[in-house]
Amino acid sequence: MFGVLEQWLLTDPLWRILLVLVACLVVATYAGRFARRLLRRDAAAADKEGSGQEGYVVSAVMGLLALLIGFTFAMAIDRYDTRRQQVLLEANAIGTTYLRTQLLDEPHRTRIGGLLIAYTDNRIVLAQELPGPRQRRLLAENDRLITDLWTATVAAFPTIEARPFSNSFVDAMNLTIDMDTARKTARRAHVPPQVLVLLFLYQIAVAATLGYVLVGRSGYPTAALVMLLFALSVTLVIDIDRATSGTVVESQEPMLWLQASMKASPPQVYDRFNETPP
């Protein structure tokens, strides 16, 4: 059940999720209003009581709802911030590996450098691709390039094994490969669906409470406005929690800068100060 709900929250358009939530809140509000009319026949007595104890009830449930949304929002922001930081970390890791690759002999230098550029191109496209068949093809290409990178490293290692920088080059390549797993994990880390279910149910309960407590012509527009604001807040949490299909996604600028830098600096650029170019 929760798996289906999580898939719906991650793939369905945000406007549809907002519409469903607002519809549930409207129904709950009218249910609360109906319950008040059913249980309290005396309207004058209801109005007097509405200004007393029920005010404390409204403050309590609204405060708890705001607290739940705040905690959920913090969880989504934390995951978004992790994804954003890992873009920079991966760009630095690939850039460092590309620079250390220039210390290798040919043909290893050109081979690994070309693979790193192709890997970066694929990573940029993959980071912006929506879930679907094309994303799966890009993931398969990503895994193939990782295998090729390590295979090329294995082939180049005997030529640099005796050199002091051999370990640092292998460490840089390892970090580049490790960042792939780190970013995949971060993109699959979402706010637990159980938390969102609890938030939805509590918001519906609050809407029913407002429909029961608020009376008069000014009461229901006020309740509608408050619940719409809370519904928009929950939708924003879902938006931030989405890695690619939302409107709030991490910037890929560090990877784009790296891509431009590597393509502007082919291996031949690093030979211009050599007295005897290889």
C-alpha cells in the first residue's frame, strides 16, 4: 500500500495531488459542519460555546498541524540539500580524476579522459531525466561507463605502479565511482510515505474540526483559506522531495562547468610546456 502511495506521490502531477488534497479537505469541512448541526440543535448555545472552549481546540490542532508540516518540510529540505551538495562533490571528484589522468602515458591518457567526458555528459542528462524508459537506458549507459572506467584504470595501472602518484590516481577514480552510488542513494531517499499519510490524515481531521467549530458566514471562508495554505505547504514538501520530477531540483551548474572545462582542455593542452611532447 505504502509503495503504491509513494509511487503516486513521486510521479503524479503536483496539481493533481493538490486537487485531491483540497477535495478531501472540503469534504471533511462539510462533514464537520454537518456533525455540528446534527449534534447541536440550539444555534444560540453553539455560538456561545464556539467563542469559549472551542477556541482552545482550534489553537491546539492548528499548532500541532503546523508542527507536523514543519518537521516534514525539514526532512525534505535536508534531502534536497544533500542532493545539492553531492553535485559539487561529484564535479570535484571527476575534475580531479581528469587532471590526474593527464599524468598517464598514451593511449591510457586519451582513453580515460574520453571516458570521463562521456561519463560527465551522461550524468548531466541523467540528473534531469524524468522517471521512465529513457531514464533506465541512461542508467544502463551510466553503469557501462563506470565499468569501462575501471577497466581502463586496470589496464593503465601497470604503467604507473612504480610512480609516486599511482595511489592518488586510483583513489581519485575510486571516489568518482563511489559518488555514483552516493547520488543514486540520495535520489532514492524520500520522506517516508507513512509520514505523509499521517500528515494527510491529520490535515483532514483538522479540516473536519474547523468545520465543526467555526460558525457564521465569516467562519467557513476563513477555514477554507487556512486549509488551502496548509495544502499548498504539503504540496511544496512533496515537490522538494522529488529528485527530478518536481519544480524544485538541485542545480547542475558545477557539472556543467566541469563539462565545459574538460571539453575546452583536451589532453593536448597539457603538453604545451613539454620540451619533448609525447
